[in-house]
Amino acid sequence: MFEGLSYAGGSGLLWLGIALVLAVVWRRWGVFALTVLAVTVADLATRGLKGVIDIERPSSRYAEPRPLVTAPHDHSFPSGHAATSFAAATILTAARPRWGWLWFALALAVGFSRVYVGVHYPLDIVGGAVLGIVVATALRRLVRARQRSRAATRSD
């Protein structure tokens, strides 16, 4: 199960699929667009930080146990899977607060899957989760500020 979650969580594809289905059902394309943006920015931020923070993956540092999936060749911190998952969960929770527990439980499961399969340390997941939440929160604030600015311009 966790191997499947690890693969599904790659590049945020699981979340983009969920957001697309929900956007169709809810007829709210802004949720999909903001999820795509949050996942993309979280992924790019993760890649940038991995280039600066030089922490080897557990599978590179230790011969045993062998990872259950193919280990990426980049650095370990922060987890991109966790960053994109928590960014998407934050956006989807804002859209449907009652379902927040579900989104964050799934994000946590994706993050845990990366530790389970042997390619991340737990702190990598925590770092990715924090990064994802910060990215999504910042994007939501930017969107709200832009909407308020547009509304103010229209009323003038």
C-alpha cells in the first residue's frame, strides 16, 4: 500500500487528479488552478532547497535496509512528496474545510510512505510539510489580496 502511495504522490499527480475531479464536481475551476499552482511552486521550492541543503538519502548513506522503490538521485531534505501533498491539502481544505481531515490524513500517508519505502528521514517529511503549508498559505493570501484589489478598483 505505501509503495503505491509513494508512486502516486510523485510530482503531486495524485493531488492534481483529485483537484481536477473536485473542480468538475464542484464547478470551481479556481480550486484546480490554485492547486496546480501550489503543487508547482512547492515542487520548485523543494528542488531549490535540495540544491542548497546537502543531506544524503537514507538509501545512499546506509546499505541496509534496501529501499522498496527506486531512490531518487537528488538530496533528501525537504521531501518533495510531502511538500506537494501538504500544499494541495491546504488548498483543498480551504475549499472544503469539513474535508480537511481527509486531505491532511492523505498527505500524511503520502509523506509516511516515503519513510516507509526507505528514501526519506522523518525530518524530511516534516520539512516538506511545513514548506507545502507555507507555500499554499502564501498563495491563498496573494489570491485574496488580488481579489480585494480588483473589487476595490471596480467600485471606484
